Amino acid sequence: MTAYALVFQGVYGWSSGVSGLAYFGMIAGEMIAFVVVVLSNPSYAKKLKANNNIPVPEWRLPISMVGGVLFSGGLFWYVHPPDPIETALICPRFGWTGYTGNIHWIVPVLSGLFTGFGIFSIFLSLLNYIVDAYLMFAASAIAANTFMRSIFGGIFPLFATQMFQGMGIQWASTLIGCVAVLLAPMPVFFYLYGKKIRAKSKFAPAPDITQDNKRDEESAGSEESSATGNGHTAREREQNKEGEKQD
């Protein structure tokens, strides 16, 4: 948010009122993410119904996997080529397209499509993940999450302007983009290992894990009973054959 003012007011010379219109790119990205979430919700509802209405938190994460990549891409997409026209045509990117003022303003504005999509999809899917993971403890978990998020949101503006002015818009955005790239695999990590982590938690009820364990026990019991039944049948056949021979 700090970079928007520095780019469109400081570089492009827009007034504070007009520079606010640049956020429409980000708003459009968030609206696209909203539409994607709405369209994917029926498939989630079917999976939930088929699972006896027991939520599996990891089902919430696929859209955040996409959002993490797009959010990083909105900050930097490409190594800066020497020709600004080539940059504008090939690789629209906020940090590396908005710092010179030689590139049309629509290019850094369009990068908001990716950052907006990423912000909305990551926030919504991970919030739902917390709710599904902690259930009756979700309010406390969300409160802790909000507290930590608010700390970073309150501290960052204290040095953001100095960082962008000292490092330059392109390199400061690259730094933030590198942090985003490092964190982008986290939804994938929790998608693969979240169930094991939740199984060790004292505060995550994990009814889906309990249901899976019951299914495994039932399937194991049915296999044992079928094996026992087959054994009895084989013994009866042998006894019948022996009886026939004696007759």
C-alpha cells in the first residue's frame, strides 16, 4: 500500500485523489478471486456431504496455493530487462515497472490483479482452514492470528517509506517479493502434512482423523472376519471330503 503512493504520486505525479484510482486493479483481482471461490464452493459442499459433513481443513488450501504464486508474481515477474518498452509489453510487474515513470501507468496498475487475487484467496482460504482445524476453539485461534497480523500491519508502515526511498522502489519490492516466494510453498506444506500436524495438537479436535481411524478399523475387522469365514469354509469342505471318502 505504501508503494502505491510512492509510485503514482512520487513517480507519475498524480494527485492524492487520482492515485487512489490505481487500487482498482487490486480490487478487480479480489473480485476475480471472489468469483473463483463462489464457483468452487459447490464442489466443496459435495465433498463435505460425502464425508458425513465432517470438514477436512486441507480441502480449503488449493486456492491459496495459486494465490501465493500470483501474489509473488504481482510484486515481481521477471528480471528487469534493459528496455523499458520491452518490460511494459512482456512482463508487467509492479516493482520493476513503476519506478521509472517511462512505462505506461496501466502496467503497474494491472499488477494489482495478481496481488489482489493473492491477498483475497490467501486470507479467505487460510481463515477457513483455521476454523475447520480448531472448530470450537476457532475464535481463540482467529484472535491469535489477528493479533499477529495486526502487529505486522502496525509495524511495517513505520519503516516502509524509508525502505522504499532508501533501497529504491524496484529493489524494495523485490525484497518483499522474495519473502513472498519463500512463504508461497506453505499452503502446499500444510496440504501435505497438515493432517499429521493436527493429529499431534491438543487443541485441534480433528474429527476427520477420528473418522478415518474408525474406517480403517472397520475395514481391518471386515478383512479379518472374511479371512476367518474363508478358513471355516475351507475346513468344512475338507471335513465333507473326508466324510465322503469314509462312506
